[in-house]
Amino acid sequence: MREAERLRQALRESLPEVDHAGADPDREPAFTYVPPSHAKALDPDVSVVEGIRGSGKSFWWAHLSSEPHRKFIGAAFPETRFGDQVKVEQGFGAQPSSTDAPSQEVLAELVEAGYSARAIWRAVLAHKAQFGAPFPAAAKWRDRVQWVRSNAEDFDELLLKADQALQTDGKTLVILFDALDRLGDEWATIRPLAKGLLQIALDVRATKRIRLKVFVRPDMLQDREIIGFPDASKLLARKAALVWRRADLYALLFQCMGNANNGGREFRQVCQDSLGLAWTSSVDAWVLPLSLRTDEAVQEQAFIQLAGKAMASGPSGYKRGKPYTWLVNHLQDGLDQVSPRSFFAAIRHAADKTSDATSLPLDYKAIQSGVQAASQIRVNEITREDYPWVEIVMQPLKGRLTVPCTAKDVEVLWNNDKTLQQLRDRLKQSGFGVKLPPQQLDEGVEGVLSDLESLGLIKRLSDGRVQMPDVYRIAFGLGRRGGVKPLR
């Protein structure tokens, strides 16, 4: 098999689904890479971690819960401060049962029975911190919550005892929470539970060795009904964000390729022969050379070996851009963020579409097709899973709008279709309650545009015109002069 085919095989097989939603990782630790901003977020002392869909919230929830992955992270990325001294428990997320953490159904029963969100999460804290008697550790969740509600003084004493025991052992307990949008079936239920959880995260900061780490979407931290409690600013001032810079995305790409079962050896050899970069082996994994983590000039030279120098053929090809920068630029949202899921979806699609007869592992036309595929995936996530109201406001614009455009252009199309009234009607229907509605719908067109902007779906240019990034524009079917063709 030719080298290009082996490298293409490494691309197809090694790239992860970064926002892994299962309770346990499904890949070996060697495919794990911790960008600098994520190292701060993983620090046990950071209680609130925000990230857009696909940025890695559920990925880290699962990987920090796995002892082999946690050991790899602590050894290979000591800046995370997540070494052997850290104990981890799962408080809520994709856990398989409600034995050790309450499921959505159990939470619903507790709320319906009249228990407060604070009492529920204090019971979870007591269980995870292994409170002794008289806390009913072996009981059902309702009994645990009832005990917490009725024994505030005993709770405080047992919390102090648990904290002191951890301090004596030189350990820190970190309890992980993820998937807050699954706390209930209705947003009216989700909000108080999310608020109560953040309040408990703030409360336990008074201890020395117990911390909650809550992975949360940015829009939830903008919801006044969630963060509207005393001293919330003290908690949020210490939050960290899962941000992926261009160098981080390519570093993860190269980390995965270098450890691929098929094609990994060839990629490491390419780095040695073309760039003079030698990989070293440590902790049962090949370790990415430092310059491939941080130096974009070196990274670009490595990506040239995979995708060439230009996004078109012939002498004028450079006018279309360079693959290293072009790919990320076309996957950025309106907040200048890129989801690793979109990045890897585009590359995997490009690898699948590149002919085996092509001299490079990735063909520039296949990369363009990959961006179209990634756009469709991204839009499906937004409209089907997170914000179904977005589909309602975008449908009248499909095939009828070219960006950048004026807000008036959008308003005319929405008025013709009575879009905002349809949106108000749909939000009253069952099934939309669990999804976060537009925050500023009452302010009309400008309010909804502001909501779209806060989600990164659009950008307002300096002259006030509306622009939509390609990662959404393509699948939503909007035109742009000279841009990648929208999907029909």
C-alpha cells in the first residue's frame, strides 16, 4: 500500500468523536490531547467549565472518570494538576443507572415530591463524599434527600469530617456533572435544578478538599434564572472555557495520527523525514513533538504533507487559500470558535472522498466537500437537539437570502411568512419546553437576531449588516458571493 493510502487510512481510523456522550471512553488513552486552555479547565480547583456543543464537555466528563485515562492525563499533561492525589466521582451525566447518581426520572420524582434542588444535590454530595452514619448511604435517593432536608446540622458536621479525612490522606475529591440539559423534560424543571447545582458548587468551595466540576453550555450561564443567586459572580469569575485554537485542533489531529494502528508509523516517519521531528514513546503512547503542539508554521508544513499547499490546482491555486488555514476559517462560528467535532467530521469526510489514485492523502475538493458535510452535522445538532426554534426562523431564508445582508432583508422575509408569530405559537406546544427558547423574542426581529448572534450563528459587521459563518450558512442554504456552495 502506498504511503498516501496508509496516511489516509490513519485519518479515517484515528480521529475521535470529541464530545463523547457515553459513561466510559471508547478509545485508548494514547488518543487523548489536552490543549492549554483545557488544562486550566481540568484543574481540580476549577468548578465551572463552559463549552459549546462538541467542544469536549462530555469527553472530559468520561475521560476524567476513567482511571487509565486519568493517569495518562496526569502523567502526560502535568499542567492539569490531575494526578494520583485526585479522586473522581460522577454526580450526573451519562451514568448507566441511578444507583450512584440520580437519573432524570429519579430527579423528576424528587422534584414532584417537593424536594428542593439544593437538598437533592446536597444528598448527591453526601453520597459521593461517603458520609458515614447517620446518613442513610444504602437507602433510596428519596430517603437520602429526606435525611439531608431534615438534618442540616448533621450534614455540616459530616461534610467537615469528610473534608478533614481527605486532607489527612492528601487527596482531593472532584465530583463531575455534565449534560445539564438532561436534568428534566421541561425547561421549567431544568432551570431550578441547574441553579441549585451551581449554588452547591459555590457552597463546597468553603471546604479544602472537595470540589464540584460542572460542565455547562455558555447559554445556560447567560440565563438569569439559572445564575440569579447571591454571590454567583464569585463562582463564575473562576470559570474556564473549553476553547480550541487552530494550533490545538491540529495538535489533536497529529496526536491521533501518530498513535494510529494503521498509518501511525508512516506519519511519524513523515514528520522525521520532512520536518526533522522525532516522536518519543511514553506512558504506552507516542508523544507529540513540542513544536507540533504550538508552532503553527511547523504544523502547516506537516499538514502540507497531507493536503498540499493550495485549495485549487494550477498556478493560481494559492488565491483560493492554503488548506491549513482555509479549513479552520470555514468551520468557525460567529464567536470565532471551532468545534473539534466539526473539524474531524470534515477531515474524515475528505479522507473518504479522496480517491486512492490521488498522490496526497487529502484532495482539496474533498476538503471542500468535507466542510459541507460538517456544516450539515453542525446544523442538525443545533436544530434537532439544542435549539429547534432556530430551524423555524431559518427556514424562510433558505435559498432566498445572500449574506452579508441587512437586518431589513431578514425582517421582510420573516414578516412575509409570519415567522416570529409561528415561533411564539410553537414555543407554547409540548416538546419545545425542554429546549432553551430565544431569550429576547419579545424584542422582535432585533431581539431574535441578537439571540442568533449570542449563539454564534450570525455576526454583525461593523456597518450593521448580518453575516453568517460558512459552518452554518452552507447547510441553512444561504448564498455568499465566492463562497462554498450552500446545500440544496
